[in-house]
Amino acid sequence: MKYLKSLISHPGGVILSGFFLIVIVGPLQASFETYPPDSWVYPALRTFELLGLVQLEPITPYSRDDIEFYLNRVLSGIDREKPVLTARQRFLLDRLKKEFLGKASRPHDREDRPVYLYREGDRFFSFDLSTGVAFVKSAEEEKGEVDGLAFPSVLIDFGRRVTLETSYRITLAPERGLNVHNRNPSARVKSFRGVTVEYERALLSLRGSRWKIHLGRDYMNWGSGRSEGLLLSQTAGSLDHLAVDLSMGRFRLSTIHTILDPQIPRFLAGHRLTVRLPRGIYIGVGETVLYTGRDFDFVYLLPVTSYYVTQFNERDNDNVLWSLDWKIPLRRGFIMYGEFLVDDFQYEKDPPAPHRLGMNLTAEALITVFGREIELLCGYTYIDIFTYAHKDSLLTRYVTGNGDRALNGIIGSPLGPDADRWNLSVSIPVHPRIALTFGARVTRRGEGSNLREWDRIEDPHPPFPSGDVVREKEISLDQAIDLGGGSFITAGGGWRSLSGGDSLNKQKDGFVYLRLVMDF
């Protein structure tokens, strides 16, 4: 409510309120909902992108409209090129068709049907529920735990392309650590005798032919990475935000305004221009600003502006970051993508100060051996020391919530500053419904990985990584089984070793998990 009051207290908020009223009563046609980052949809679509049958935009989450659009592109490509699909690819295509093709206003015909559906003309209300159980033993813990899970969700289609969706994540876990009565295991939940209820996602979605508006709470990711971005990453968790997208030909302008903490308060604004070039190439340029100590700042709402120029001229304590990302299909079955992050770049050498840069470069390939496809991924991520920190205030470092790193995630890559990582994964289907993924990661973290700020006295360009370096090696084997109808089993395990650091002896720890979720 405070976020809405902040909007309404400014002239721009009044304009937006009127715009929403016009949109709601305007001549709109169908509905859509978005899909969270752990949905099976994203790796399925990436498989067909690697086959050269579709080009995916580097911004998520995707809506149901988006996914059906991509599916139609895949079907057109299959009709045109007549590729020989493997059993796994045929299963994924059939799964997408049963869930999305022509099903936007027909939830009762989807493979993942809701538990309850009430319809009135072109409007409907649906309730869905998934429950499950999980066993998790992390590398940090000596013993594992068994958790109960529940995921209730509500979807209301008002017709006229206006959709309201809400979903919760309920966990019943042993009372230990921070998960004890009236304590906070994370920034968003409080434990009631081991039971936590996270208000995970809630969106009011509106859409026209060349624009869309989201108001609520959801995950966001800019860039082509499967699991994270450097500027705006889904690993930060779901964010309370207003998002507007405008499309014109090969150009797409995206803007967000996020409330990170309503009490301090802390806000994040961002805008991004995505350009679609021939041969499926995408280029994206983004800028974000994190500010605190005042209410909603109208100057950061306008999408066609420079946050850096604004804060230089009119503000003095805001944290501005930029990024350039790209995705290039080099040939069928081979895609390269990456991102370059600029937190600070010193174009003057006097007085000396550190650069604050980040970079990711990843290649994905799809090969077929004896009629079975193998998906390969190899990537490298590098983030300078002092990146994501801020010179003037701990409250403006690039972290969600109140800025406390102990309970909140980095808005960009969770790797954090003064660190780099090599990442390799090999995914092999052993059955149309079952995929095995082997993963290996090597990570280095320096003493500056704690998001501390440069103190103006120390060396602005220390060795990378700095100080006593912690080296982490990890291998894993994961399995995903699609049971159909939204139900699934995921299981896996691995080994992690840590070495280096001030007082850290060499440690070797195993981890394992098993998760069964049944959708009703």
C-alpha cells in the first residue's frame, strides 16, 4: 500500500492511475499469466532454440502469450525444415502443445488443469494446488532434513486481456537454526513452529498488441543466462515492482520500478532497450539505479532518460549501474551469449580509484549421438572487487530488501564481487520424460567478496582475487523426471571441496536432495 500511496502522491502516479483505468475498460481480448524461473517451459524452449527453430528474447519471465507465440514459431519451423526430432524433443513438443496451443482461455483443456474452475462467459476463476515432500542435505550441514511442501495458486481471468494471479510457497521444516518459532529464516518469512508461508508471486497483468504492464511481485531476469544475470537476476528473488514494456518492430523498451524496502525506504529503477537483429542476434543495453532515503522518485520512472546524468545533476547518493548483453546463434546447435557490467569505470587516473566491472561469456551447444541429443554448456563469470558496493552508503549497495547481505540476495549475480567461476554442464535424456545433468564448477573468492567498500587508502587495483583466496570445486549429478500434469521428481547430489582462506582448512562435503511434487 505504501508503494501505491507513493505513486499516487506524485503527478505521475495520477497519470498512471488514469492510464490503468483506461486500460481496464478498453477494448482488450484475451488473458495471460507468467511462469516462474523454475518452470519446465524455459529449458524446453531453449532446446528448440538450439535446434534453430525459434529465437527467444533475453528477458524473462515469459507470459502464456509469449510461450504460445514461440511454440507457433517452432511448429512453423518444423513444417518448413522437416527436422528429424529425437524422442525427447517429440515429448517436449507434445507437452508444449497440450499445455499452450490454443489453451489461453481454456484452462480445463490444459495438461496441467486447475483443481477448481469457475467460468462466466469469457471470464474465469481457477484454483490450483501442488503438494510434495523434499529431503535436503546441504554441503554446510552435517545431516539432512525432510520438509513438507505446498504451492497454492489463484488465477483470475477478467477477459479483455486482464489477468490477476497469486501464488504462495508453504514449507513445513524441522525447527532448528533460524527456523524456530517467531524467528525469520529469510527476510520475507517468519516461522510458526517450523511452518513458513512465503507470498512468492502476485501480479496484475495488462496487455495490448504492442505493450504490456505488470504490477505486483515476480521474478525478473535481463540477459540470456539460464539462471542469472549480472544487472538484474532472477536469483534475487521475486520483487515488488511496476513494469512496462513497449515494442516497435525490432525494438523493445522495458522499464521497471521496484520497492526493495518500504520502511527505509529503498527503491530500484531500471530501463533496457533490446534490439533484434537478423539471424536471431539480440543486443540489450540496460541501466539501473538504486536509491534510498526518500519516497518514489518520479524522474526515474520515465524510461527514455539517463539515470547517470540525472543523479549527477540532481541527486548525489544514488548507485547507477549499466550493462551490455548479447546473444549470437553462430550456427544451428551452437549459441554464444554474454554480458558486460559497468558499476564504475575510471576514465581519470588522478586520483586513482578502482574499476568495478563484471563479465560473463557462455556457449551452449546441442549435438546428437546415436539418436540421442546432448546439451552442453560452458561459461565463465568474472566480477571485480568493490562491484555492487557503493562509496557513500551501505544502504545503496546492490542488495535486495534493507541491504543486509545476511538475509537478502544481490540484485545481480549471486557470485558477488572479487570472484570468478567456471561452469560446465552436460544434459543427456535417458528417457523422453527423464533427463540427467552432470555439472562441474570451479569458483575463486577473494577477501573483497563481502561487498565491502574501498576505503580510499588501500590499493585500488589489488591482485585478483584479493588477499587469502577461497577455492571451491563442485561436481554434481541431477535428475529430473516429468510425471505429467505438472507433477515431477527431481533428485541429485554431489561433492564440494573448499580450500584456502584465512583459517579455512581443506574441507570436503557431500550434498544430496530428493523432491517429489504432485499437482492435483
